Amino acid sequence: MKQITSVAEMQAEARQLLKRDVTIGLVPTMGALHEGHLSLIRKAAEENDEVVVSIFVNPIQFNDSKDLDNYPRTLEEDLALAEDAGATIVFTPEAEHMYHSDNETMVQVTRLTNHLCGIARGSGHFIGVCTVVAKLFNIVHPDVAYFGQKDAQQALVIQRMVRDLNFPLKVEICPIIREKDGLAMSSRNKRLTDEQREEALALFGALELGKELIESGEKNSLTVINQMCEHILAHGDIEIDYMNIVSTETLDDVETIDEMVLLAGAVFVGDVRLIDNMLVDPAC
Amino acid sequence: MKQITSVAEMQAEARQLLKRDVTIGLVPTMGALHEGHLSLIRKAAEENDEVVVSIFVNPIQFNDSKDLDNYPRTLEEDLALAEDAGATIVFTPEAEHMYHSDNETMVQVTRLTNHLCGIARGSGHFIGVCTVVAKLFNIVHPDVAYFGQKDAQQALVIQRMVRDLNFPLKVEICPIIREKDGLAMSSRNKRLTDEQREEALALFGALELGKELIESGEKNSLTVINQMCEHILAHGDIEIDYMNIVSTETLDDVETIDEMVLLAGAVFVGDVRLIDNMLVDPAC
């Protein structure tokens, strides 16, 4: 596995690979790799000749500078894990090489971001995500880019950006990977104390409860949301950031559940923000 | 010369060319080709194996729907001119293939657009320009993209976008091509009556006057701008949209002229909006 830190070198390497008609899979990450990331890297390795894993904690997508400072950084471990999972190139640029001091270009997806984390974290979050991903696409030139369903809104937003700006690549969205007890894998889980780790499970529990209610015939979103929120508040000292039932295509709130919906929640356990979601089909 | 109308076909063609290690020059146009465009195409033909000329009247960059409706469309002539100048591919997509009805992604350069045409035409204009050019870059995959100095602000904005989003290409800015009497070539010139054609020359005359004043030692921008505006108003029934002396790098207004500046003006001759500009170095 090769480690590349220079943007120009990565771009030149991608150009060489393109000429050789080699297919490139890209797994964009912010590091602190866990089984969720590794599942994306393994998928990319199955489907492509070369697998580029980018590790870059993107400053412009953080609305909260404490969250940025506290974001776990475990590069040595990440390199070993990425290689083991099938990465052939790890791209680890420095922030000062990714952004000029007078950087002034941004990519914005307007409607899909006006929901869920786009509201909770402010409009700058997804502008930051889209801008860095557009940059990574132009630097790495992947045939396929892999994103996790854990960040369901992010995956949809990137798919829309790729379609609207004609990026010549396919976005693949891969399933959420969970701990044995159901907690969605997240780099931020490392920051939880043992007690918080127990409490955090309430988010998954709430989604499971919502799924049960809908599959047993409950069609009223508000009823389901109320019960999910109650479940969370009864199971720990957790602050609910949002808990919504939305359309899987537009992310608009759904009032009456007649078809597949996305249950999406965000909570603060202490100062650690966690998100999770579940696709639920009332016909099941 | 090949004509391609499908986005997917153009993208596949570009991919094939990349694999063959062929260099691609792109000249993005809105058609109604004149000597200005042809000079870009010839330059591109000198410097690249393949020259793609895109012809697309981009609806989202027009702030004025009458201007969009009246924009000259001369496709048959354009095809002959482009081929003659050295184009190997003409890309002529339909608007409904370039934009999905639920298109919602935009690319914005924030500071450089907050001047000149970015104010006069509203912020949507350059969002429209950047978005369509980003799309064209992703579809055509040029090594070099050619823009005219006539649209000085546009050229700077695109250069900034390319740098900030790491598009793997070079932007070349080519000199303004003028009629014998000095009028800057523009597709919109076709819409001028004979009388308006005479009046339109006042814009070039004003820039020449400004250049003379600065080269003879005038350092006060306001003095120069006032004389340029007086020149225009004395030479015809013209409405001045803006007339500014700005930094060549930031486009900020310059008060005291100590180094190279850009004189930039926009006028309405009847309902036809014309722009022109001149780089002036006080040291000359």
C-alpha cells in the first residue's frame, strides 16, 4: 500500500491509473477507522483494481470547533487497518494543502440539505461535505465512491451532487455496520465513557421500537416519533437533537406512513453527538 | 468533426480519449461564434490533440429572460466555423439533458463574484456560470480550458473555481479580439442596429481615454472614471451599467492607481448589454 500526502502527486497517480484503464474505488473517510469503514474498503477492493482510502478530517464541515478538536485521530492504526482491508493507496493530505487561505469556492446542494443534520448542524455542514468530496473526486478520479448508510443524508446529498454536476462516477451506499448490541459504529463512539456507551444504545432501541410500531400498522408519524423520543429519554441522560420520519427520496417529513420511510435520529450523549437511522417498509 | 448531443456519449468519448493519452482542449461557448471564439479554438487546436467546442446557451446564468430569448442562435453557421478553426468535436447538449427538473446543486465562488457583473447581473449569474462550467469539465475532461479576456471577471472566477475544487486542468485566458474600429467582438453585437453599432464604440473609446489618462500620470480612479463616463454619455444614447477601476487579482475597487489595474465597463445600448475591459499599467 502506498501513502500519498501531496494533492498533486495523488492527481498525477490517478491520471496514470486512468491511462492504464484501471478502475479506482474511493472510500472517503475522516480516519479513526472502524468496521463500518472497513466494510466499505472491502467492498471497494472486491469491485475495483485500485482502492484509494482518503483520510482527512475536513475542517470546513465542522460547525463546532470543539467537535473538530476532539475528533479522534489514529493514523498509524488506520494505515494498518486500511491496508488489511484491501486499500492500495491511502491519501492523507494536510489541511493547508487542501484549502488555500483565500479559498472561496463552495458546492451546495440546496433542498436535500434543508432537513435533519442540515438544519441541526447549520447549512455550512453540508457545504463543507460537498465541497471536500467534490475536491476528492477531482483529485482521485474514482469510478466508484463508497459511502455508508449510517450517514444517510450525506449519501443522498452526494448522490445528488454527482448527478447534478455530472461527475463521471457511481456512488455506492453500503449498509450500516453495528456493534453486537446494535449500536451503529461511529468514530465518535471512542469518546463515550462506559456509562455513556450503555446510554447511547437508546438511539438504536428507539429506531427498533419505531420499526415495530410501523410494521404493526401504526401510520401516524407523530405517534411513532413520540414513542421513540420517550424511549430515549427513559433510557439515559440523553439530549435529543432531532428524531424524524422522512421520505427516502426527498427527506421531507412524512405525516402518514404509506410507503418506505427513513427513521432518522441524532442525540447528544454528554457532548458526543451520535446519529443513526433505519429504513422501514410498512408493507413488511 | 464529430457532433455530440448526448451528455453520456460525450463523457464516454472523453474517457476513451483519456485512456489513449490524448490531450483535450475545451472551448466553452454559447454559440453565435465570432472571431473571439475562433481565436480560442485555433489556440486550442495548436496546443491539443483534440478540441471540443461546447455550444450551449446556459439558461441558469441569465438574470433576464428577454436576454435569454434574444440571445443569437446560429448553429449551422457555428458548426462550419468551429470545424474550420480546428474543432474536432462539437458538443451541443439540450437544456433538458443538462439540467434535471429537480436540479439543486450549485457551485459558487463567493468573493470574486461580489463585484462588477456579479453585482450588476445579480449573484445568480456567476452561480450559473460556475455550475455549468463545472458540469462541462466533468463531462469533457479537458486538459486545458480556454476563456476570453473579454469576460475578464468570468475568466478569473473560473480560474479560482478550478484552483479551489482541484479540477485537473489548466485555464488559459486569451486576448480580447476587436473589430477594426475597436469594438470588442461579442455575440450580442449582432443585435445592434447600425446607429447603435456606432454608439457602442463609445465604451471602447472610454477605455482608451482611461488608459491615456493613467499612462499620463493620473492616479485618482474617480477622476478617470468620471472622464470615462462623460465620454460615453457624450457619444450616444447609452446607459452605463457600471464603470470601475479594480484590482486585477481581487477585483476590489482601486482608489489610487499605483500598479496594473483593470478598467471594466458595462453599458446598455438600447436593450443590448455590452461589456469591455482593458488592463492598464501606470508604469507604461
